[in-house]
Amino acid sequence: MSSDLLSIGASGLRAYKTALGAVGDNIANAQTIGYARRSARMTEVASGSTSIAYRNTDRSDGVEVRAIDRATDQFRIGEARLATSADAKAGAISDWMTVTETALSDGDNGVGAALAQVFAAGDALAADPVARQPRAAFLASMDEAAQAIRTSAGDLQRAASGVGDAGQSSMDRLNSDLATLASVNLAIKTAGPGTATFVELSDQRDGLVDRISARLNVDIVTASEGTTTLSSNGQPLLNGIAHATLSMTIAGDGRLAFVANGTPLQPTSGALAGLASAANIISDRRSALDGMAQDFATAVNGWQAAGQTAAGAPGTALLSATGGAITLSVLQSDPDTLALAAPGGAASGNALALATVRHDSGVEAQWDDLVNAQAQSTASANTQRAVTSARETTANAARDGVEGVDLDHEAADLLRFQQAYEGSARIIQTAKELLDTILGLFR
């Protein structure tokens, strides 16, 4: 009997020590991101039956920990990952739309104000085409307008480069996480399910999958042994320890393209999808600005060519935009090169025609359309981000409600398991005292 008591007490000490360890881990990692609450699954150790007073009675030899379980809910985990992926896409678009809107600033020093100043200076020029000062002021306003357009074009170019850099950085981290997850898959295969090592590796696995799904929409299959298989839009990314290598290319206009093991990859969610969308919009804005600059240069040069200088020479080109908006520049610095006179007519004949350039080129209207289109894109992106952020917060709160650590609950478990541990120790003490008493009978 005393040996049975010793066995029961010893099993209790082992089991409740493990349970206390799980509680201690929970308390220590209450604020650790990606940590799932542990619990010890304990079962009774049955050793068969015995006959007492001619009746069979089941006998227990104590308790044992069958496994260390993680508190998880696959539905809530899946919803949280989808919400995070959608929010990452919306966040990337929103961030870069804000940058793009700043590049297309329409303030007092922006393109719109500079263009208005050009035509205001043109009106002054038509009123007094002979004086040198209005001519110099007109050329200065042209130079300021060209500078404003170049500044916006440069800012858009830097925004495009920033999106490309962010995409490459995200791609590098994605490849790193896929390689690490393949290693974790291998380690999970060798770790016994329910062990502390298996549970720790499962946390690492889920954390890696969380990070991957934040960058790229993935379909996730977790095998019974704990390993994970990933694919994106049907394209394999990870199978066991074999993982794809992803790469990104940047087109001349800044648009992004993704490849997995040589096959084109089309992200529909996650940060990569957001960066690709932002790159497309920025490319469209750059193209529109280039077209506007070219139209402006063509219209002004056409106006200049239609007149003649005070010396009777034909007007030569004033603007050049051969390399797009970022190269727009004023070609003339001498006020006398302005062809303000109509051929064979009045000294202000062609200067008066400058008003038609404002209408025919539509440069100001093009700029307004460009600014308004970007404002709408930014507002839409910010609204979408607010929606996805709220969804992510709700989904993560629901997930945390299952996986998170409740310190009040852990304190109660700590007290309960501590008392059980002390009870098991008391059983061993009782068995020892009983054995001493029995041995004393034979002295």
C-alpha cells in the first residue's frame, strides 16, 4: 500500500510541477506577441483492477500530463490573418498616396500658382511689350513654373523609388521568413506533439505565417503533425522544407512585378499588393505630369514661333521637355528673344495671342485634374485604411480572447496547482510514515 501511495504522490509531483511550469510560462509571456496560452492536459493513470471483498474495483496509480496544449482557434486565427493582410494592403496604399499628394502640392509655391503667375506676367507683357522689365518678369515666371513642375516630377520620382525600395525590402523579409518556416517545419517533424518543444515551435510557426500573410495573401494548410504548407493563388510557396524563391522587378515607369520560382505572382492582398497598387497610381501621375509639361512646352513654343522679335527675327523655342516633366526648362534668358510682335504687324500682336495659349494648352486644367484625381485617391485610400484597421482590431481582439493570457485566471490556476503539489507531497510523507510504522512492528 505504501508503495502505491508513493507512486501516486510521485506522479502528482511530476504532473503538477509541469502544470505549474505552464502557468509560469503564461504569466511570464502575458505581453509577448504571438504567444499562445499553455495548459497541461492531465489524465488519471489506471493500473487495472483489484478484488476487495469479492468485488472488482478499479484502481488508480495517480495522474500524468498527457500533453501541453496551446489555446488556439483556427477560425479566429484565419480571420485575424485575413484582416491583417487587408489592412497591410490598405496601409501601404494610404501611406504612399499621402506622399504622392504632397508631391502634387497645390499651395502658394505649387505648380498651379506658378502657372497662374506666368499668364499674369503675360498680360502685363501684352500691355507693355516694348519695356524690358515686363519681358524679364515673364521669363522669370516661366523659369519659376518650370522649376515648380520639375520639383513635383522629382518628388514623384522619389516616391516611385521609395515604393520600389519598400517592395524589395518586403520581398527580402518574405524570402527570409519562408526559409525560416521551412526550418521550423523540419524541427516540428522531430518534436513529439504535445511536448514543450512542439508547443514552442508551433508559436514560432504561427508567428512566421502571420508575418508572411501580412505581406502576401496565402492559403494555409496545417498538417496533423504540425507542419505548414503555403500557396498563393494556387502557386506553391512552401511544402515541407521546400520553399519558393520570390523576386521583384521594377519597370522603367516604376511599376512592380513579382515572380515566384520563375512564375509570375499576382498578390491580391498584403503589403506587396498595396505597394504594387501604389506604384501603378504613382506611375499614372508621373505620366500625366509628363504629358502636361510636354503640352505646355509645345503650346508656348508654338506661340513663340508665331511671332517675331523687336529686331524682326522669328521666335525660337522657349521651353524644352524632351525627357519629361523632370527636364522641363527655359531655353532663353535674354528678354529680347521674346517674339511679341506679329509678323508685319503691331509690336504687341503676338503678345496678345498669349492669352489663347492659356486656353488652348489647357495646362492649368490638366494640373487641376491631376491634383483632384490624387486627392480622391488619397481620400479613398484613407477611408479604406480606417475600415480595414477597425476590422483588424476586432479580429485580433477575438483571437486574443482565445490565445491571450488572463492573469486572474493564471493566478487561480497557480494557487490550485500549488495546493495539489503540496497535497502530493503530503501523500508521499504519509506513505513514509506508514512504512515506518509497519517496519516498527517487527523491531
